[in-house]
Amino acid sequence: MKIFVTGANGFIGGSVATALIANGDTVRGLVRSKEKADEVAAFGVVPVVGSLDDADLLRIEASAADAVVNTASSDHRGAVETFIAALAGSGKPLVHSSGSSIVADRAMGEPSDRIFDETTPIVPLPERAARVAIDQLVLNAPGARAVVLCNAMIYGNALRGSGQSVQVPALVRQAKASGTSPYIGRGLNRWSNVHIADVAALYILAIAKARAGAFMYVESGEESFGEIAKAIGVRLGFGPARSLSVEEAIAIWGSGLATFSLGSNSRVRGKLATDLGWQPTHRSITEWIATELA
């Protein structure tokens, strides 16, 4: 198949593109610069230089492709509308990447018993309402086999490309800067998580087999941020993990990252992915940190 991937040099996009190429597919990848074009060409992607704002370019690429995978942004409505229009009536796959912060709370280190599966209604906080609306737009795309993969916290090293995940690198950077591994409040907030290699494997399955209108949580484990911080501290040879106050966390990471990515709960369970035959090979983020974190 000929597959158009946005964000082909990014953490998810580069890893998905690498897995698709290994699967025998041809990948055309959207990147924003000549430098990034050279980067993805080195691992077999046919680079397309442009941005999600280039509607004509996106329309041409989507129309010519056998499938479209959007990993560049969960929040760019214009690009999603362009893909939906280009693929309308074609029956081609459109795989859109969302993230499980759509069910995040404002716990700032406190625990929650709320667990979401694919049948649980989502009532997002105002900051995530636009993303949920985009997900629904994809799921209702006319005449395309459009699906949403809602990724939990992703960890691991990118298969290729220069990108990083969000949460673990942010914690590691602060740990290295301060000499102590941080968490927010009591660190009892929990996120589901998934390894990037398993994420890439699911994208291949979704292109091949997912039904139109499928919304899938992508997860294969769960851990508290306190335990994640403890594992990072041990791996880096620091002392005990250290709690940050809400004010300290926001000063370091900003309100958005501190609240929705590092201080919240996002506990999800996915069934539809396993129904496709997905068999994740990684089950513990703290084991990965203990053995592979650099």
C-alpha cells in the first residue's frame, strides 16, 4: 500500500512509518523542512515538505494514497476536515491520533477510581473539548474507513525519527536539572501507558482491519506518577523521588503540561485493539525505565 503519514519525523509518526516500511508499504511522509526531509528519507520515507495548513497539498496526497495516517497533531481541525473531504466515498482508511488526556482530570497528584473504556461517555474538561470534537468528526467521516486511536502515555525509544514522547522525557529533564526525580503532590495519580513499538504495531493493524467509526484506547499497562518518578530516580542514581507542590510544578512545566499530562489521572482500558489481534509485548513502564531509560 501507499500510505501518507503526517508528522513522519515525529515520535509516533517516525515509528509508525518505520513499521509500515518494514511491513512492505510505501510511505510518503509530511515534514516541515528540507532538513527533516533528509532525516526521514534516510530511513526510507518519501518526504513531502509542507504543513498541516497546506490544504491543497494534503488533498492531493490523501487522494493519491491508499490510506492516510495523521500523527502530526490531534488538534488541527482544518487538516482533519481536508482529509475527510478528500477521502469521502473512497472507503480508504483514515487513522487519526488522539490522546487519553481527553479524559484527564485536575487531580494534581491525587488518585481517582474513574476508569474509562470504549463504551464510557466522555465529558471532557473545557481545555480538551475541541480535541474530542475533532475525534467525533473523524468517527463520522462519510464514506471513509475512519478510526481514532486514542493513545495513553507512550514510553520507549522512537523506532526512527527525532521525536520524543511527552511525559517521561519531561520528568527526566527535570530530574537531571535538579538532581532529584519529581512528582506532583502525593504522586498517587495514575495514567495508563503503552510502549511505542506496540503503538506502531497497532497502527498497521488499524489500517488493515479496523472497522469504520472505531474509537480505540491504546494501552497495555498502568502506573502512578509517584512510582514512575521513583523508578527514574533509581535509574539515574539519584536519591528518593521528591514531591513538588502545585505551584512549583506549574512554575517548572507550565499549567497545561503540569495539570493535564503530569498531575492528572487518565485511566483507560481498550478492548477493540485486542479484537484486531493486537498483542503488545511490553507491559510495564517502570521495568522499561529500570532497564532501558537513558
